[in-house]
Amino acid sequence: MSLFIKALKDHCLKKLQTQGMTVEMNKTLFVVTVPAIWTDEAKKFMRDASIAAGIGNKNLLLALEPDAAAIYCLNLPEGERQDMNDLGMKGQKFLVADLGGGTADLFAVEVEESGFVREICPPLGDPVGGQNINRAFLQICYDSFEGDDWAKTFGKATPVEMWKMEADFEKKKVAIGSDDPDGEMIDLEIPSSIRESLHKQSVKLKDTRYIALQDREFMFNSELIRKNLFQETCKIIYGTIKKVLDEPEANGLKTVVLVGGFAESPIVVENIRKMIANDFQGTKVFIPSSPFKAVLNGAVLFGHDPMIIKSRISRETYGIETNVKFDPNIHDEQKKWNLESTGEDYCKDVFDLHVRKGQSVVLGSSQPVQKYNPMYEHQTRLRLPIYKSSSINPKYTDEVECEKLGEIIVDFENTTEDTEKSVDVTMIYGGTELSVIAKDNASGKEYKADMTFNNVE
């Protein structure tokens, strides 16, 4: 992934240089987009890959793809926004569905009086998109042959040949209109090794209703694409959209905007429109100009104003693992331990909550500061493990829903006995990522979390 990002970065810089522009890397902000349904671990992976590609950590901003698309829509020409239910007017709620090749990501927002937007529902999405259609089509191709010899035949085709075949299908499937006459045949060039086997009849088509062979090409019926392949994928996408529209916070939402490469398909648009109209009367579906470029252009706009999205809904519950004085009415007896120096009983593995799942968090603002103290009198170092949980109210960090993200290590610079040792910890949402900062109150020194995400290979 780092090589892929490096190739894009180098190509961009080279093109700018050929146009006579001097690019100073330390003054350039790079925006890397990721699906909204990606986990913190996956976003950390992408940040690490971008840094390995030569982009400085301070020069890197991650943008969620449907967020970027929403910003793009808010900056469309006034006339186009008026045609989309006056998109962007103050107080309006709207939903952006980014339909790509591999994911469908949703972002529901409300435009505030200030012109900023706030997220009104937790993000939703599905690993479903244009690639599902491609895989289903290839499977139908395979199923249309007699016997098992076709597997050997397709196995002779090189990866590049199969990629070209899929790319050809990708272009033509999107161009198929919802009003194409039944029985229209569309050509698809096939790899030479497969073509030769078909001509020699070493493999034969057993079902020619939807697929036929003509000279150097497959001929497939557009009805196959419209009814057999698109239908299931569109149902899954609509099911995710419906979950958002059913949310209480989405009450009054009358505008759905489809963006992404898959939104260029008339079949997708028609199916989604029909399904929404059937269940949510008055809610309209729109497609902006250049839906394929919505994320790209929106990401650039986001880079110029990262705080335009004023608040987000927290995806997880975040907190610090700590020890608290044991209370038999609250705590698990198995987690009790005794501090010999004071003789007091403590409870270990306590999840000290900082940000709750589903909480609306204003970006750039710190959450309430929470104080932590070392357990031992002469302790010179304090470890603060950071955890997340999919539960709304986790109690202990060893629960199934909990996962360690990393830790902050604070080294106390002033260790004299009369110095009170304490650390203030705050969590800050600065956009699409969470920052955790610890401050040594004696020295004033700040420490930032090192997020490790242990389950990323």
C-alpha cells in the first residue's frame, strides 16, 4: 500500500513540476481518503503506509469518503443545489451514499445555522459495490460451461487477461441503461486461451440464453445484468440506507445523494429510487454532476477546511485502564488486590470511560480531563493503557468487546518526595482520528499516545 500511495504522490509532484510549480513538501497537505466503515486499526494502517510513502505525519490528513462527498455536494453550483431540494440550506438534513467498487458508505448530516455540518447518525456501510456485480458475472460465465474442463481453460488465462476482461465488463455494465430493450446483446472480449478452447470445442457453453460466443467475443444479454446481477446488490445497499432513514435522528431527512462510480449506473439509480419511494414517500434521490469525482474533489475541499464537519458520532467507547479503590457492592471479588504500603484494597482492570459510543463529539474540543495518580510513593513512570469497546458501558478492560489500542508512558521528571505526582489525560477528536494526550502536572510536559492496534498484521 505504501508503494501505491508513493506512486500517486510522485506522479502528482512530477506533473506539478512540469507545469512550473515548486512544491515544498513541508508546506503541502496530503489528504488520503478511506471508507467510513473502516476501523481505527485500518485507518492507522493507512496512515502508516502514507508515512512510509514519504508523507510527513503532520502533512497528512485522513478523510472519510462519504464525508468528502458531502462537502463536494455542499460546494456544487447554486443552481445544481437548488435542483437537489435546495441542498445545503440551514436546518436541512441529507444523506450521502458513496457507492464504490467494494463498499457502500453512508453519511447523514444536518446543516447548522453557522453553515457547519454535524453528523446525526452513526456511520453505516456494507462491503458491497460494483465488484459484487463483477464477481457474480464471472460466476455465471463459469456456470454456463459444460463439465469441469472450463476450470483448466480459465486457469490458462493470465491475470492481466482476466483483469482486462473484467475492466471491459466494468465499463459496459455501468453504461447499460434501465430502459434497454430486453434481448440486447453486449460484446465482451475474452482471453485468447479461452477463445481457442471454445473454437476447438474442448469446452462448450451449455446455456446460451444469456451468454453466446461470436467470433472473438462473448455476447451477453443486458437483461442478465439488469435483473439477475444488480438486483441483489441493490437490495443490500438499500437495506443499509433504510437503517439510517429509520433512525429517530433522521426524522425530516428528505434528500438522499448517491455518489461514487457505482452511482453512475442508471440501473442502480432506478432501483434505489424505487425502493426509497416505496417506503419513504417524499424522500428524493439525486445524483450530482460527476458523481465519480465527488470524493476526490470533496477531499481537496476538506483539506482546505477540515473543521467544516463540526461534530461526529463516536464509533466506539474509549477509555483508560486503571485501578480504583475496591467496593464490594460494585466490583468483582476476583479483581481485588491489596496495596501493601497502605493496606488498602483496589480493583484492577477498570475501564475508566472518556468517550461513550454514540456520543456526539465536537471536533477539536477536548473531552473532560481525568486525573490519574501513580500507585507507589517512589514510582518514576506511569503506564496508561488505552482501550476501546464496542459496548456502550464497559466495566472492565478484559471484557470480550474491549481491545487495547496502545498506551501512554509518562516519565516523572521531578521525583522528590514532596512533589505530588499526577497526570491529566484528555481525548481530542481532531477530525477522523482520535488523539489521546497526557500531561505531567509537575513538569507540564505532554505525552501523546502511541496507538499500536495489536490485531493489525
